[in-house]
Amino acid sequence: MRIIIFTQSLWSLPSLQKLVQNKQVEGIVIPKKEVPDREVLLNISNNLNMEIYHWDGKEVEGILNWLEKRKADRGLSFGFSYKIPREIFENFQFGVLNVHYGKLPKYAGPSPLFWTVKNGEKFVTITYHQINENWDAGRMVSELDVPVFPGEPIGLLSSRVSTLAANEIIHALENLELDEEWLIEPNHHALPRPKEKDLTIDWKKQTADEIEFLVNASNPHYGGAITNFRENQIRILEVSPAEVNVTGTFTPGTIVYADSNYGIFVLCSDNKYLRINILQLEGTIITGQKLAAFGIKAYEKMN
């Protein structure tokens, strides 16, 4: 196998390293624009003496000329935001394999892990498929279900999934040579990147489980789940279910107990409680215990 990798994500690194060790990588395509992991990928690629092409996602002739010199027979797209056009993916004898961290077509879109965790799925599906002219569609190559651990934030999950994805990558690339037709239909209502409203807690409607899922889905890539406290926006990074024995009448979002030893506990819409473990406010990451020590009181509200 001779492979060209299209990526802009550090999630591709375990797979990239495995393929480089096997001496199967002929080059890497990285977006010309500034993206969060670009400099790290460039440094790693240079250290591995990989041929690099900086692509703007539009021009075709230049990249086709570069690919012709590389003599690769298949491509690998891994966390790549540009749509690879037909002229390019048909340039490879066996096409381009895409690695997608979500069940397709249900979790089509640019942020499948966020929606998988936010929706409380028990498993995240790593989908390997041969791309076609549609987003997140084409011939199914293989799937791998990875359990989501209770309370696992997306940062830890993505690291674990990336390692497991690399274990299957060579087998999936080899299967590009097969002619079997299990087509993934395009999802015309693909889930978007989460916006502020998707990251915001609705204490009146969301259950304790739903809020915990949202917090886990938001940490760290989206900065935490959003709520307001004392007329300021804060970000909650970690919570845990809690049993609380309190007396009084409380509405969802109310702090029912606050203590410098035990932390802050909030009532949810299903009359269950969450302990606020870690949060961010005014540029500071702080524990619930320390915030309670600064004078947070019962009956104060988050909304």
C-alpha cells in the first residue's frame, strides 16, 4: 500500500504513526489555512521526513500533479474539513478511506463525538468508509463500536478512540480493494458544529443525566457547558451525580447546598442533584469546593 493522508486533526496521529512505521505513507495533505492543530502536525510531519502539500481546498491541478509524483494507490481522510472532489479521490486506484467518529448516516457532520456524548449513547461507532461526492457517505468498509465509560469527557474519549482507530486502520485500508457494495446514504440533515445554544444548560427542562452528558460532551473542546450565575456566564467542566438530604422548596438550577469541604450541589428538573466539581469563570478554572469557600450560598440560582 502507498498512502496519502489528508488531515488537520491530532486524532489522526496514532494511525499516522502506525502507517509511517510500516513505511506506507507517501505524503500528507494539510490545509493551507490556520487550523488549531496545524503547527503541531507540520512539526511532526517534518520530523518524520514526510512530503507535505498545503492545500486550500479549492485548486485541483496543483494537488493532482503532486499526487502523480507520489504514486500512491489510496488515500486516507482523517479529521479533514475540506471536501475532497471526485477528480482527486478517483485519482487513487482504490479511492479514499474516511475515518469518522460516529455512526453513519445518523451522526453525519463535523462534530459527531459531541452529539454522540451529548445524546447519552452507550457506544461511539468508528466508521471507516470509502468517500464519494457526498459528505459522510459512500461505501461502508467497516465499523468498530467503542463503549463510552460513565462520566467520560469527550477529551479522554477522543484520545481512547484514536488509539483504537489505529488498530483497525491497516485492515480498513486493505478493504478498499473489495468490490462489496454496502452504501451509506447521505444524511441531508447532518448535525452541525455545536453553537452556544447547544452548549447551554436548560435547568428547567434538562434532567441530571442530560446535563452531565452535555458537560462531558463540552469538555475540553468546547470549553464546558454554559450557564449563568450572578449575571455572569460561567462554564461547567465536570459534574457528578449526588445524593443530597436537604429540606426546603427549590426550583431547578438552585444551589441546595454549598460547603467548602463537599462542594456545590444543584437541583435538576427531574428532582435529582448534581455536584459541580470543576468550573471556569472570569478566566479561572476552580473547584466547586473553593467556590463555596468564597461565599456561595444555598438558594442562589444558576440559569
